[in-house]
Amino acid sequence: MKYPIKMIMTDLDGTLLRTDKSISDYTKSVLNNCRKAGIKVVYATARGGSANQVAPPELFDGRITMNGAVAYIDGNVVYNRLIPSQIARPLLAACDRRGLKTASEAGGMHYSNFTVTDIWPDIAYFEIVDFSRHDIDAEKLFAIVQTEEEAAFIENDLPDDLYNHLT
């Protein structure tokens, strides 16, 4: 039995993007031909707002960003599972008190206790904040850890609703 293809889903980094973080003209033409044939083209990525810089929205019918926290169809949010500030704030504040470089991301803005461009030079928007008063729901939380003890500290303080991904 033959099934018609209705959608193509791809990752960005290490899959659709070349090593220079661009999409080849050939790949762009394939994506456009798929869309002309009625096949939806969607990507899923751990990236947030930076995805639009490397994967122009006009090439895609939808996108899933932030490890699945937010989904878009034709540029409109159709799903989000944000981390409520009342869950994120205690963890971010505890990491800050411990001296960890910490950040949260929401809507393409990074909120941090350090100058994020020192580590991630491509970040366009950030604001240094006091996490003890931070009241913005987050798409993703970040902590720069250097030791196993710091990783264990986060793991021990991590609310049940969240998971830790070390990179």
C-alpha cells in the first residue's frame, strides 16, 4: 500500500544546516518543490529565536523550537509549554546565589545574570536581571556548570516538572 507524503520534518543543526549554518540553494529548491507539491515542511530544533536567522520562516510551514516548548504554524503560536516563573524563579535564584552563570529565554530575549554574548556571541537580545524578582515565564533555562558538584546541585534543586540536559 502506498501512502502519500503529507509532511517532512527535519532537525536543523547537523541535519538541514551545513557546517557554516546555512541552507544550500539546492536544499532550498527541494523544500520549495515539496511545498509546491502540497507537502508541509516543518523543522524541530533546540534553538529558540536564533532559528529564524539560519532557517528563514518563508521556507517552512511550521517550526517547533526550544526542544518542543513552542510550536508555530505559518508564524502563529499553536502550542506552548512555558516554564512558569513561580517554578523557574527559585531555581534561577538558587543558581545565582551559588555563583553560576544562569539565563532564561522567552520570546527571543535572554534574561541572565551575566553578559551572554561573552559565551554566545550570536545572541542579539539579552537583559541582566535579578532572578529573585524575575517574573517572566520561560521557554528554556540555562546554567553554565563547570564541575560535577554544580551539575549535582542543579539536579537536586530541579523541580519534578523539569528535566536537565547537559551539553
